[in-house]
Amino acid sequence: YLENKVQSKRQISILYRTRKVAFARKVDVGTLKPITGLETLSRDERTEKYGSKFIDQILYGAQLDLIYTLESAEDTDLMELAAELKGRIGFGPLSVEFQASFEQEEGSTSSRYSLSIEAMASGINFSVPSNPSFDATNQLIKDFNNAYDKMLEKVGQGESVAESHVASQFSPVAFALSPIDEYLGSKLDLAESARFDDKMKSLSTSYYHALFVKSQLSKIAEDQKELYGRDPKTRVEVFGPYKDMVIAVQEELDLKIDECLEFRKKSMREIVGTSAKVPSRYANEDVLAGLNGAAYIPSPVSIQGALFDELYYQGFAIPKYAVDDSSDSYLIPWMGGKLRRDDDRSVVASAYTPGDLVLLAMEEISSGAGHKYLKYGDQVFFQVSALDYRWLKRDSSTNNTMSKDYLSESDNTNSGLLYQWNVRSVVGKAVTPDPKVGQCVKYGDVIFLNNHGMWMHKGLGLGSGGHPHPNVDTVKDGFETSRLQWKVRSTTEGDLDPAGGQCIQILSKIYLQCNEEKNLWVTGGRSVDIEVVFQQVVLSASAGNIEVVLDEKYYEGQNLSYMEWIVRKEAGDGMRDAGFFCPADSAKGRWKPLQLTPPLDRPLVYVGINRTFDFPPRVWVQTETWEDSVTASITGGFQFGGVYIPWIGAKDREDSVRKVLHNITEMDMNVETTGQAWQFVYDISDACTR
């Protein structure tokens, strides 16, 4: 019963009860007589045999119970829905927005939420429907109250309800208790009885709390198993530690239940005795909240090494020792949860794993600063950096790729679609959401490029000019996905990307390296149109014979702009510098020793932007967009001493950087200090200067 009624991330029940008491029949205490031998029994014997109380009155009337059960198909916060539901019970109707939550969504076979209602009435002749609608229950409440009032109207003038002919139509709805000791004349026994009642109430609280919490954990753990148990990796790595923690806590709750039952076995005198301590409630409320998905972790929140200032966490959590065998007992975010802002409690990010939560929070905070990242699942255009009016296109007649003029074909809807590329982290049906959808694509990531069901791949063989060219091939089960993989790079130099791990910003210039043969790069705008292979990947089905041409690794002195591709959300007007203001694409931090300057022999601190080139390109403009990109390159993670520094202390870093960027006027200032003074400097590389 408890598991069906407890609150979880997917279910919450609300009980509405109206109880009408028409009259009470009370025992005539003057007729009470002790049972023979009762006074000869000790307190313990008497309590053990007859208990400590007896029913001294029964209340008659009518009662209506309505149980509203809200359920969700996925983990969510039902409290807001429950609050609105409570506010409308007996008043109604529900708002249009509320009702829309329970309607079937477009493209889905079910609604996101469901509401079921149980109705039960007793005491008067009143019928209730099975699973009534919400509006019907509001009418039920009115009809029930009216039916009860009409029953009372049948009571004759001057007679009581209990003496009237309608009394028999009411049923018992409650009873009252009175202590036996009150009628045995012992003031000491009466005081002990009160003390006994007090301790038993405390015992009841501890006992039923343990029962309830154990049932609640079982219900929630079962919901989470359904969510995380489908994928073997998440079942082991994410759900596994949570499940182990649930089992450990339930064993502790079993011990608490046994402790309560053992206490109840004591005699009344032992319980009343001052040495008998009532078992306390299960004390580890923080752990319970974490396992139930109701944990609160204040700012700053640390998630997998990333530190978020001015944000707090709500959701599932487990003790740190549950995942690293340490002795640390503080809670860490685990499984599903949300990051909210301290100031207005607005949701910054919500995810089902800590890793996804970090990535989504970083992107949301960064996008709030004004810049945009390339994300998995995005549809984008790739424009050739070397020439105007050239974009990467799939040739529908040959299924090769070309660098063509999008604007000359954009009026043709079908041709325009051939320029749009879906960036994905896995190969699969194009209509299936990418598992990393919404997460930023980083330099060094291996991606797949899809154009409406056709996948770009390297192919085999050589074509004209000695460039790689495919052989005739048929796609079958076991198609080598390595031929479909492209590594996103910020440079063609070296094996390790200096910007590795940083999110790629829209309008960045990137290189696409063949992941299977590292010396091959996607190239466009040279003497002939670029050709890259596409292949439709469908399991257990064959596709056409596909060709491919790729440029080999650049030779000494080659213009690298032929291998550069500008990432765009919109195609633009054809000019390579359209909307493009040399966004910063990587950052390196270093400590710079400050020299002493006369006449005060104090360190001279320079604050501002120090340009390392004399003649910036015409597209270099210090705009808000450029400032945002600089901030993104630093707060999104930067290099320091050859080590990648992730999203740690990002809020402080962003405030510090923006303060400098917003100061158009550069300034020098002497600072008073002892010993060697140092200044932290960021070296920013942008897409124009490299």
C-alpha cells in the first residue's frame, strides 16, 4: 500500500477528505464497573491483557475521500503541478496550461503526465463514479455536502439528531479513546499512563517513518532502474552506486524497525521508567533526500571537478564515499538533477547524469554571456575559407561532395538542403536524436557528418591527380564506421590539438581531418571542386556505389585556407567575413614576472589588451561579439603549463576578464609590494591571427 502511495520523482498522491460529524454516542461512565480481579493485576499485567485505553465514544456522520494521483513518464518535479491541483480542489476548474500537461503530445502515443482519481463515500446514501474527472470531483464535493445537509433537514423540530429517525442512516466515522487508569482512582497510575502515551507516540513516529521511507526508497529505486537499466554502461556506472547505497540504507532502516519492535516488547513499567530511551527516527535525512532525488547542495557546487559559483543543486545525490571508497560523507550530485541560480532560482541546466549536467550548464552559462557554440544535433553550413560564395555540398547525382554556390541554388528547396549538415556523435538513423544532443562539439572530437540520411566517408582508391578516390562498394552489415569519422581540429600541426577540449564557437575556422588516415584533410576551393564521399548507412540494406576524392596532407607553402571551413548556423551572404570578427578560439594562461620601474622601484602593472600584431585584418573589430568569444575561450577551459584547466572558478574568471575587456582605455599603474610581483596573463589566439 505504501509503495503505491508514496511520493517519488514520478508519482505524488494528494488526499482530500471531508468528514461530517452528525452526533456522538458516549459511554455513560456511571455504568462502568471494573472487571473482576482487574484491581489485583499489576500495571504491566493489566496493560498487557487489556491495553491502556478503551473506546469511550463513537462519532457518527458521513465522509468523502478523494485520492488524486499524479504520475509522470519520466523523472520530474511534480510539486508545482501538485500545488496547483491542491489549490483548485473544491473550486476548479483547472487552468488551460495545467490541462495541456495531460494531453497527448504531437508525435507521441501518450501524454507527459497522467492523473487518476479514486472516490469513496460512507455514512449516507451517496454514489460515486469510478475514476471521475477532476471537474467531476469538484461537483461530487458540492453534491456530497448538499446530500448531508438534506439529511439533517429531516430531523424533527426540537429533537436531536441522535434521537431522530435518520440517525440509523449515518455510519461511524471516528472514535475517541480514554485512559483506563482515569477510572481506577490512582493519580500515580494516571500520570504514568500519560508518560506511557507520550513515549508510545514517539515510538510510533520512529516506526512508521522507517516503514514509510523504506517503501519510498523501493518505489523510487524501481523508477530509476527503469530509466538507467536499459543501457549497460549507465546501469553499471551510474545506477550501480546508487542501488548499492539504497540497499545499504534499507538495511539500516530494517535495523531501526527491529529496534522499535524490540522496544514495544518491553513492559509498561520498563517503558515508563526513566532509563528506557525511545528509539529515535532514522537520522541520516540528508542521505535519504539524496536517494529520493530531493537533495540540496548549496553554492559553490562541485561536479566532476567543475566548480559552479552562484548556483545550487537539486536532485539525486549520494555520499562521496559511495563512489571512491574514501571516508568523505558529504553529498555529491548523482544521476538526475538541476542547477539553479542563487538569485532567482531559475534553472540553468537539467540532466540525467553528472557529466551531461556539467556540459549543459557550461553551455547555458556561456550562451547567456552572448556567444554560441557548435552543438551535437545542430544543422550547420561549412563555408570555404579561401573563396567567397563556396559552401560544402552533397552532389545528389554522384553522391560526392562539391564546393558550390549555395545562393545560386537556395531558391530550390531541395538543392538548398544539400548544403545543410547534421553534426552527430554516432552513426544511426538520421531521425534518431543524438545521445549528445545539445552538448558542445570540442576541438579534438571525432564527429560524423550527415546530410539527410547520407553519411560522409573517406572511401577507397585513387582518382585524378592521385587524390584518394573510392572503389565501387556496397554497404552491408559491418560497414567500417572508421571511414565515416572526422576529427575537428584548430590546426593542422602536430598530433595534439592546442585547443583540445575547448568548445567550438559558431563562426570559428576549423579543419576536418580524416580519422582513419591522418594525412588526409577535407579541402575545398582549389583548381577543381572538392569531392568527399557520402554513403547511406542502413543496416541489412545495400546502397549505391559511391566515390570520394580527398586532398592529401598539405605540402610546404600551401595556403591552409583551402583546408579551413567556417562554421555557420546560417549560410550568410557569401562573403567569407560576413558576421565574422575573428572570434577567439583558444587561450593559454601564464604568470608573468613584473619588473621594477624607477623612480619608485615599484612593479608596473599593465591592464588592458596588448595586440601582438601591427596591422590587424580588416575583419578584426573589438565588438561585444569579439569580447564574448574571448571570455568563452577562457571560461570554457584554457591551457596552463601544458595542462588543460576546465570549468573551475569560471564566474570569477569571467568577471575579471570582462572588467578588462570593457575598459577601452589601457592603463599602467604602480603597485606597492615586497618581493617579486607577478601578473597573470592570458594569451588569446583568434581565427585571424592563429
